[in-house]
Amino acid sequence: MSNFQIPPRYEALAAQYEELTACRIVLQEKSQYRLISPGGEQPAVVSGKYQYEAASPSDYPAVGDYVMADLNDGGIAVIHHLLPRTSVFLRKAAGSARQEQVVAANVDTLFLCMSLNNDFNLRRLERYLSVAWDSGSTPVIVLTKSDLCEDIPAKLSQVESVAFGVDILVTTAMEKDGYEKVLAYVKPGRTVAFIGSSGVGKSTLINRLIGQDTLATNGLRNDDKGRHTTTHRELIFLPGGGMMIDTPGMRELGMWDSTGGVEQTFRDIEALAAQCRFSNCSHQTEPGCAVRTALESGELTAERFASYQKLMQENAYAADSESYLASKEKKFKEISKINKRSKKR
């Protein structure tokens, strides 16, 4: 038996499927799943009808999803329905194919991990923030390996210049208070996820939170960067009742129609653009361009503006599939409805 319980927001919906059991996906490897129900964990696959009706890759279950499944008396369970997501972290699938990939679903707090050694990269952080804001989760920046940084205040100041309205934690898993800062966000019934490049110390932090070395970790390579350790996405239940998703280190985080998240991350540039003389200003040669004025005065750096333009261009390239746009509109209508119901409660 497990201590798994379906969140109250799903109880009425789950009751409609009398022959099925509400479960949560805890592990995914290609088309194979592992789910947890009140009776415990077991392997699972999606039904043939589910595969036939799926309009896009993001329609398939991912780690963190709540589903309705036939448990088959403890054998291989069959997943028939995906319950509406409250949040979903999407990225462009690795490689050249124009296809989306769900990294994690139903996450309340998304920890964006970046180490304070050679992994430190503001432009990558802007990318992570954009996708995080668009997911519906609340981002929190975790700066790891502070013991390897010689000037923490300078690095922290740089992060603050691009992370408006986001909590920033400076940690090292080697000290007790390093993981206690993260633990403050892990509440009973809430789900957090860790996202970041390979070797930034996610697994080490998680092991400290769990209280044992459950996840494999590796030290630094000769170039002062960490080795990749986690190989799959997995949901882990913590002793205090919280839940945590660890993800493989990302060598790339391709944008997948995260325009809203980009606008949130670059709200300073959006505010400047609203002051331009022309509403369709391209911020190139038009007179009365507030963005160009800010660039010339040094109020806005060329690097940040270039990052903004690049992410917006990636979004425009990704979001041109009619079937994808239809499924995206449906997805966010569901998220909006379920979030409104939760707030009323």
C-alpha cells in the first residue's frame, strides 16, 4: 500500500470513470511508464485508443501527470485518460525535428539550477525563465556550488538584473543550510521540479533532501564542469509529504511557443517597446524608438536585447503547426479552468 492520494481538485472528475483508478506517473522511459496508485507502484502503457486519439506528443502522459488507468490486478496497468494539467513544462524536442516534448507536468515550484562556476550563463538563464513562466509553475532560481565561487555578490547582482520577481537561492549541497533553503519550498501535497544543465548539483541537492544517496552523483570534470548523472525523469516522494521531480541535465532547451514567458522574463524590454512612437516598431531605424534610446544610453545592454530577439524568433519558428496550436489552446483552457476552481476552494 502507498500513501498516494488524488488531489481534491480531481475527485469529481475521477468519479466519472467508475471502472478506472486515479494514479500519477512517477517514471517515464520512452513509451513505458511507472505509475503510483493507492495500492502502490506498477508498470503501465497507454491504451490503443489513447494512442489513436493523441493529436500531438504533449497529449501523452509525462512524469507528474495524473491519469485514469485500469490496474489489471497489479499487472501492467493500461492508461485510458489524462486528467487536466495545472502546469506543463514544454520544450522543443532535442534534434532538428519540429516537435514538442513535455519535461514535467503539474509542478507547483520549478527550481532553475545554475552553478556559480563555469556553468554560469545569464543568457541560458533567460531562456529557462521564459519557458518556466510559460509553464504555469512558479520559478525559483537555485545558484549551486557557491563554495566554488570567488565573488558571490557580483554573480548575484547579475542574476538579479535579469530575474525580475523571482526568488534567488544561493546554495551549496556541501553545507546543511544549502539544502534547507530549498526545503522551505517543499510543502506537503506540493510538487517541485529541478531543471538545469548537466552536473550543476541537482542530484546532490535532492539526495540531501531525501536524506540518503538515492540518486547517483559525479564530481567535476577537468574543465570545472559537472558530469551528467540523471538519465531519466522521475517523481520522488519525500518524507514530509512533498513530491519532487528530478530531470536529466539539458544540453539544450529549445523554445516551444513560449511567447508569454518571454514577455514576462523581458518585461523591461516590453515596457520600453510600449513607449515607442510606432506600435509596430522593429527597433531598428524608426524615429522615436524607446528601445534604441535605451540601448544607446546603456540602460539596456545589447546582449540582453539580442537574447530577447533570439528567443522571440525561436518561438515564431516553433508555433506554426495547426494541429499543435489547436491542442495548445485546449490545454491552456483546461489549465485556466482547473486553476480557477482551485482558487475558489
